[in-house]
Amino acid sequence: MTIKPIQFVPDPILRKAALPVEKITDSIKQLLDDMAETMYDAPGIGLAAPQIGELKRVIVMDCSRDEETNELWQMINPIIIQSSEESSTLEEGCLSIPGHNSEVSRPNWVELRFTDINGKEQQIKAEGLLAACVQHEIDHLNGILFIDHISKLKRDIIWRKVLKEARQT
Ligand code: GNR
Ligand code: NI
């Protein structure tokens, strides 16, 4: 397992759509393991492959709060098949936009389908923090960032700071 460098905005790879995984090869399993290690090291509660420079439809998540019971999800080609009508708001951050958090409104729950690391098709309902996280990660696979879901005013404030920071590094 290897910790991979995380790509930050305004890197254009974060705006590209990732491609579906056709076959679960050893290199895909390796990618899932490296992503889990990179996520835990960061630390974050989720990570999408484009954030480490791989345009593949692969995400990892662990939204468990306490340290003892890890709940690692590793998903290949995840898709949302149903979303709740009602939305709720949660403070989100992104490892690719470090230091800039904002409240984001999203459906309360989502029903999703994905392939697991053993090639098995799974269908689950995600609620609460996991629901917000999986929507955030699937957005990454489509080149969408959480700042795309907030007001233009708030987005412009964050973007101005991001560009200023990028100039200083
Ligand atoms: O670490 C993360 N925290 C978080 C909090 C609320 C909603 C989504 C997230 S995901 C984020 C890690 C990340 O950037 N994943 O792409
Ligand atoms: Ni993110």
C-alpha cells in the first residue's frame, strides 16, 4: 500500500470525467488499497480516484466516527439509482480544496449500486454523513466539486482565496 499525492484545485484533472472500470485487475485492487491508505493518512472520510490523478470510476469512504470500528467502503463504478425528495445541509470539506469548508445541501439519502473489490454487484441505501460523502465522491467522478453546489458569492470568495494561495506556492 502506498500513500499517493493528492491533487489540489485548480488542477484541471479535477474537472474531468472519470472512465468506468471494465475489469477488476490487480492494478485496480492496488488502486483501491492505495486510495484507502491515502484517505486514512490525509485524514479524510472519502477519496475519489481523480484526486490522486487516476481518471477511473473508483471511490473509497470511511465515515465511522470512532477509531476501533473502521467501516471501509471501496466502490467500483458507483451509481445513484434513487435519491430522497428532502434535502439536508451539512458542512463539507474537500481534500482537494484544503482549508475551505462550506455548508452544502444534498438529498438526505441515496440508493446506490456499485461493484465491490471482489467483483460482486451490491445495492445499498446510504443515509446521513455516508449519503453526503458518497454524493461528494460520485461528483468527483464527474468533475464536480462541492463549491459547485454553493452560492456564486460563496464560491467566488473561496475561488479568490484558492487562486491567491496557488500563486504563493
Ligand atoms: O474528508 C472529507 N470530509 C467530508 C465531509 C463532508 C462531506 C464530504 C466529505 S469528503 C472529504 C474528503 C474528500 O475530499 N473527498 O473527496
Ligand atoms: Ni472531495
